[in-house]
Amino acid sequence: MRVLLVCHYFPPHVGGIERVVRDEATRLVQQGHEVVVLTSGERTGVETVDGVRVVRVAAWNIAERKAGVPFPLFSPSLAFQALRWAGWADVIHVHDCFYLSSWTAGLASVLRRRPMVLTQHVAMVDHPSAAVQTVQKLVYGTAGRMLLRRARNVFTLNGHVTEFVTLLGAAPEKVEVLANGVDGEFYRPSSGAQERALIRKRFGLPLDRVLVLYVGRLVPKKGIDLVLEAADPAYDVVVVGTGDERAVREVQARPAVHHLGGRPADEVAQLYRACDVFALPSTGEGFPLVIQEAMSSGMPVVTSDDPAYAPYGLEQAGVALIRRDAEALRTALVTMAADEAERERLSKQAASYAEERFSWGRHVETLLRRYRAVARSTR
């Protein structure tokens, strides 16, 4: 099949959606399908990455730099590229209905008479800015609603997002919960103390401290403010992620906090193996990919007790689901920092659960089944 994947960003830009699209694309190519990814870039151009043709359209990222909102403003050539590649494709797969790239691809699917499916990763996201909240409501209530109604299938990550898309007009019979996969060979547990020590030395991290790892953008939605507020003498915090200048300064000013900035996937995988506990007190997300990666890497995980996680039974994996505040986070982290044997038990439990439940093979098999069905129905 010829598949057009559409997303607002793509690696090396750091983010969960970006990694999902990359993994979907490479696995589809490995199975003999042709894949084009339409996305943003500093300049317009085409490159081939692991057999995937990546078409980048020049975009301005002022919203991300100034407000921490990943919303690239594309150049007008986006319309031309969307029409061109929609005409080439058997099926168009749009990731999230919030972005200009998604709306343009949706229009191209109509004009080129190609079937479109959509993955909605999140519902409304809490944000301290009233302006951002207002824009979210306007976008989802207009362009987002039209895209969801147009899509032949809508994939979500949990019941919360399913409820959100059906309220916006997606037909319930077209909505399906589909967990992201994780590469268990790439995100694997540490081989032991020697490997952990070598990685810590490589990144300039202390060898004699319990390390709590945070991976994500430096924005309130992800809970970086709570991670910093929950600081305690029992552990150091390692922060992997980027944000605006103010957020970066705040992280770098904290004692016993090691800010490593944005890192490529191979280095993040090493840091999962080097640190002791993973913390992500986020809100308004589907099922953050970094939680799956951390579990696959054998990390005990502390995250918010979000009802959206219910379908995944994370308590069976030993994940600590806590009230979303700094005191609850600190209590959970201090408890884990004090008990090495318990951390080891939770590590094995998390890795075993991830291996059993988070399969990219199962994920791509479902995609192909849906792709073929919608392609047949439009002939």
C-alpha cells in the first residue's frame, strides 16, 4: 500500500507523536509498504530516513518558543504538498486534529477522493494561559470537529479521548482504542550496575545518588513544575527536555537537578537504563509514550492517577498512580528512593508487563487491517 502519514513535527524534533509516527512509518516500510511522511521543517525539502520519504514544509515555530505550544505555522506550500501526496496515496493517516498540517491533509483527502483515518492522541489540555485554552476550544470545535467527522476511522489511546472525539462528532462505531507500541530491544532494562555506572559517567551524573528521571517538554501539562517542587534530599532529579527560556532557567537554577536538554532517542534509552525511578505527573494526555518506554526499560514509574489509564491496568505493572500534587509525588519518590529491593522488584514487573502488552507488531497489524478496509470501500 501507499500510505501518507501526516504530523505537525517529526524527529529530530522531540515529542511523543513524532516518535509514534516514526515507528509506524519504519515498520510499515519493513513490511513492504511505501510511506511518505508530510511534516514541518526549518526549510522545505525531501529526505529519506530508514526507507521512509520525509517531506518537510518550512514552518515558523513561534508558538512553541514563546508559549510552549507545539503549533507550527506552515508556509503556503503546505497546500501544494498535501494535494500532491494525497493524490499519490491509497490512504491518508492524520495524527491529531489540532494542527494546520492535519486540516490541510483533510481537505486534500476530499479534493483527491482518498480515504482518511485519524489518530487523536489527547483531549483538551490544561494550560495556564486563558488565551491558549480559548484557542483550543475554537480549533477543536471547528476544524477539529470537521476532521473527526470526515475520518473513516478514529484511533484513540484511552476512554477519555474516546469520549472527547465522540462529543466532537466522531461516529462511535468508527472509534477504536489502539495503544502505541514500544521497541523492547531498543528500550531494554540495564544489564547491571556496571552499565548504569558507565552511562552515568558519560552524562556527568552522580554515581552515588538515587536518580529520578523526567522526560518531556518543560511545560505545566507535563508536570515539570511539580517535579521541581517535589525535590528532596533523598534523590537527585535528571531532566531531559526543552522549553522556553524561562522554563529552562528555572530548571537549571535548582540544586540537585541535572538538566540535559533535548536528547536523541538512543541517548534517552540509555538514560532510562541509568536512572532509578521515572516520574511524569502529567495531565490531559492519552497514554504518554515515555511511560511505555520507561516501563520497557525496567523503570519503576510514578505518574498521575488519570482515569484515562484505566484500560491499561497499570497497577498490575506496579505503576504508582498518585494524586497530582507535589506532596503526593514527593512521598512516592522518597518511599521508592529508600527501598532498593522494592525498586528491583518493580523494575522486573514493569519490563515484563511492557513486553506482554505494548507490541508494535500488533499495533501495525491493526493499522493495516483498517487501511485496507477503507481503501477497498472507496474503489
